[in-house]
Amino acid sequence: MKKEEPLVDWRGELLSVYNFEAPEKTKTALFRHLCGEELKKQLRAFDLKPNDGCEGVTLQQVLQEFDKYFLAYQNEVFASFKFLEIKQEQGEKFSDYYSRLRNAVVECNYGESQDRMLRDKLIQGLLDKALQERLIRETSKKARALQEVVSECKTAENSKVQASVKNEKLTVNALKNFKNYRKQSINNQKNEFNCKQCGKKHEKKCPAFGTKCRNCDGRNHWAKMCRTQSKQKNMAARRVNAMEENSENSDTIYTGELKSVNELDAKETNCVWYEKFLVNKNAVTFKLDTGSQVNVIPKSELLKWVEKPVVRNCCA
């Protein structure tokens, strides 16, 4: 017998095991072997004598003496106190909570009121407050037996578990669908690329495929992505706004630098552009080339100037 095991439970298990045909002497010997050192000492203290007509002390006689010994020290008030303190714990199943109540109420000796006390305490200690309020409201209108309350509590717990499983499944499916959508979006982004034929970002079929380029008359690309040198259909006329003399030039005969240019609409496609500039107080007519960074002045032109600049040989 374990120290924390109730005597009533251990006694019931013992009788179920000893329910077989055997001499009383054998049953008593087995009890002494299993009961433990403390009960052996107490059994010797009983100093039992065989009943009339019996060869030795019977097992029933031993158990009756132990019942008298232990029940004399049973405190019903303390047992009731422990019973009334029981409440359903967080995460505890209803069946486990109900089993704890049934084991505790046995020691209270409530007699015929045991089922009523068990029913009331069961409702009072419920963790589900909504179910608790509903049972109190229903029992106030009509008395409910213990088994009716137990059955309703089990049904409520099962419904709650099923609803929780259903909600969990819906949440998992929603999360899975969201991940699949994100994965598909990422894959679509990976398939897109910057097209060198149309300049747009797309997957496979190019919108420029089969079209004609306006720049080179080629096919399958647009003019803005054309790799052929652009035809000069319209030359932009440009007008010089300012010129600054620069004395720190290289070895070329170089006298000025264009600082800003304004773009004008060209009136003719084959026009030649000439402008006059003052260079060292000499008016010089230049042929402007919009694609060139410098202008070349003939040496014969320099010899006509009143104030001649310093001329250095050009390394180019």
C-alpha cells in the first residue's frame, strides 16, 4: 500500500484480488506481505484471536480491525473543506475534474445528499463561466439531476473542442493560400525582365515583335531601342548665348569655350549655320557644328587680326 493511497480504494482493490478460493491462512499471509511495514506493526498491535470455529485469523477479521482504527480518526469537516475547495483547473478536462470531485465526496459522509452536493459543487467549480451561468439559470427554473448536469457539461466541452479544431483548420488553410499567392507573385516577378527590343518589362512575348522600326526600318524592335545610328532628319538650330575667353588651353590654337546653348526649331533640314564672334576684339565668322566641341580658325584668318593671339603648335 502506498502512503498517499486512500485506504478505501486500496481495500476495494485488495478484496477484488482476494476473491478466489484459498485458505484464510493463505489470504492473511499475503496481506501481511503486501500491506507495508507500518500496517504490519499495527497488525501486531491488534493482537487478534481467531473467531470461534476458525483455525486462524481471517482476512475479513483483519480488515474490520483496520476499518475501526482508521475511521476513528477520519475528520468529516476537513474532508468537506477539501471537497468544497476543488475547482476545475486551466486546461483540465471535464472528466478529470468530475473524477476528482467523486473521489473527494466519498470521505465527506453526506449520505443521501451526496448527489445533490456533488451536483452543486460541480457547477460552482466550472471553468467555463458561460456554461456555469446557463446551468444556474436553468436549474433555478427546473431541478436538474446530477447525471443531467454531467451530460450537458460533456456535450458543451465536446462542442467547444470541435469548434476550436474547425477554426484552426480554417486558419491554416488561409495561411497556406496566402503563402501560395506570395510564391506565385514572386515567380511572376522572376519571369519578367527588361526587354531590349521594346524597353518595357514583360515575361516572354514582346509587344515590338512583328512591328517596324521608324528609325532604321528594321523589324521586331522600336525606334527608342534602335541600335542603328539615328538618321539626321531634322538638324536642330542652336544659338550661342555666351563665350568666355580661356587662356589656359592645350597646345591647340584655342581661344574660347561655349557656355550655354538654346535649342531652336529648325526651319530647313539642310541649312548651314554661321555666326560672328568677337575674338581678341576681331569679328570672326564661324561655321557652327553642333557635334563639335572646338572650332578651327585658318592661319590666314589670324594674320588679318589687329591683335594677334599667341600661337602654339598643336600636338594633335
